[in-house]
Amino acid sequence: MTHLRFGLPPSKSSRRLAAVAMTALAGLLAAPVVASAAPVPEASTGRASASVPHASADAEVLAAPDIPLSNVKAHLTQFQSIATANGGNRAHGRAGYQASVNYVKSQLDAAGFTTTVQQFTSSGSTGYNLIADWPGGDADQIVMAGAHLDSVTSGAGINDNGSGSAAVLETALAVSRAQLQPTKHLRFAWWGAEELGLVGSRYYVNSLSSTDRSKISAYINLDMVGSPNAGYFVYDDDPAIETVFKNWFTGIGVPTEIETEGDGRSDHASFKNAGIPVGGLFTGASNTKTAAQAAKWGGTSGLAFDRCYHSSCDSTSNIDDTALDRNSDALAHAVWTLGTAEPLPPGESYETTTDVSIPDNGAAVTSPLSVSGRTGNAPATLRVGVDIKHTWRGDLVVDLLAPDGTAYRLKNSSSSDSADNVIATYTVDASGETAEGNWQLRVQDVAAQDTGYIDSWKLTF
């Protein structure tokens, strides 16, 4: 996980001040982009949803296999060996990172994936993203899982982020072992230069056309999922992805909390900023575990979740096996659930493009939308497409109001969410609401200094 100073700004004031102050890969290095088959397809803006049709009915999707912890740890041992042989790290622009890409790519090539190495430049050095596509599935609905593969220069980066990289790799290999035939297309990715500010993932997203971005129905990010004093944190971004993870952890009796420490500081932000539905898992970094957290998760209160965060001691001894095992299995569950669910059929949409100004740090405003000609109730997978232009979206609280006034929270405010605009599709279980009537999008700016407006929004039944 990247340092705060390299990720999105932690506060409004810092953003304004910044505005004012303005060997192992030899074969791969022979060409700018090396692919086992087709090159990385273009992809980027505008968003469909991660909507999981029937996701609440587990019988309607294939059950994921158990991910062997021993396999995940074997990948971590390889990453440690690579770092040890290459100056102690696997950082961007260093031989250790190149060797890490080569190792992961060789595993995927042998398993039948189409792999592509995407090249970019950062801080005067060449960087690499590794993309792996599993054959089959609807190419217009892509479920993607990824993790950053680079470490900081001070250590091997086994928890940060060998853990996420290994879990994503072993989940991909499980897809191959099962010879899974998903309904949606499955894509896996390992990002370079995350520790320099999400460089690799941002480069990938920016290289995609708006059409190809719109085909990514879900991006799942794993960054630090084996912290030695582990917590169990779930991203609260796309509701469908969040629900899949929360339900899985509930099923094994493990309580979760919303992830806040790394919000905007890992590669999901590159996708979220382009309006792509995102979710993910995290076990904590430099923040301190509270007594209440220790009581429900175990571990030691008063100590950091990972005392070796961005340090030389982030080695294979810096891993909690139970957390690594649980998060690897949770990822596999999400990939199987999202990737094998019955795709949503096209729905009838109702849209308004009337602009509504949002006052700075003021009262909530509403944008009405009339739905007529429908009988019965709204669906359990009502899709709410939102396009709000705003210079600091973390200020915004967004709700959908049903005809009877019932409010459905779509987005909470967040002081760390400093990007512009809210362009996303949310999924709401509105099956208890009459479909026909006057629906409203309610938006409130709860902090000072930034303004915006509701550009458009729509309901898809």
C-alpha cells in the first residue's frame, strides 16, 4: 500500500496547497510489450454496475474451491527469495520487481491464461503491469481482481503486497484447475509502481477507451491481507461487492469493519475515479488495533496491525496465516459469485438530465424522476446510475428516495475521498417499493469549500 503522500491527498487543505505549489525478465525486456497472445484491450469512463443478480441465493452460483494456504505461502516464499537475490526488495525499476513479474507470468502461462505485460515509465524507470485473461465469459461484462506487485525499496514487501499478489495469483490458478466456465469474463492483474502513487493501475485505466472501461463490471483489490496483528476490513464502495464479502465473512463467523485507513491509497482508486465499481479486502497497516478490535479478532491491542509496514522486517515471518487463508478464500468466493452468476438482462431505464445545483456545505437538494407505466414492485436489483459533477466528492452524501419517502443510502461522505465527481451505478434492493411513482435522488454537501451539481441520474428496472 502506498504512502499517503503518494496516494490521494488526505485533506482538502493539502490538496489546495499542492495545487498552488504545483535479470529474470530479460525475455520480457526485449520489447515494450510482451504478450502470450493478444495485447491488452483498450478500455475507460462511464460505468455499469457490479450488480450481482441472484447473489443472495448462493445455490444459483457455483461454489468456490478452498484456496490452499500452502500454495499461497509458496508464492510468498518465491517473492522473498527474489527480493533476497536482488538487493532485498522488489521495488519499481529494480531487478526484484522484474523477477516478480516473470515469476507470476510463468505460473499463469503454464495454467492457460492469456498474459500481457504492459509497459509504462515512472521516475525515469520502466515499469510493468501484468494482465491475465481467462478464456470465455461475456466480454462485455468483465470481473477483474488485482493487486500491486511492487514493494518499497526498504524491504521485500511480503505483506505489502506479496500477500495480495499471492492470493490473486492462487485464485487465478484455482480458476484454471477447475477449468471454470464463467458467465462473465475473468481478468486478473498485478500492478507496478503502486508505491509511487498508483502509477501502474492509473496508466492501465487511462489506456482504456470509455467503451472498454464500461465493460468492467467489478474490480476487486487486495492490498495487505496477511497483517500479523490482523483486522478484517471490507471496502464500502460498490454495494454488491461489499455484500458478497460481508456475507462470506458472516458465514464463517468473522465480524468485519469498513476499511478506512487505506481509502484512496491503493489501486482500486484508479478504477473508482473512472466510475468503475470497486471493492476489496485489507487487514490493516500502520494504524493501531483497538481493545474492541482485539476482543473480536484476537491479536494485541495498542499495537499496529502491521508493525513492519514499509520496513525491512516485512518478510515471510510478517504474515498471519489465518488472515491470509481467510482472505484468499474470500477472494475466490467473490470471483466465483460475481463471475458465474446469471448476467442481468437489459432493463428499462428512466432518466433525468435536468441539472440541480448542490450548495456548498448546505441543505440537501433533490432531483425528481417520475416512473410511470409499470405495475408491481421495483426489483431487488434496481440499478441507480448517478452522474454528479463536484470538485470534492468526499463532501457528498447521496440517497435514493422511494415514492413513499423511504431512503436508501448510496454513498456516505469521506474526508479522505478527495477525487472529483461521483460517476457510478449502485444496486438497491427496492423489492418492497412500488415501482410506479415519483423517485428522487437526494444529495447533500456536508463540508465547505467545494461545489457541484447533479448532472443526470437514472433508474434501470
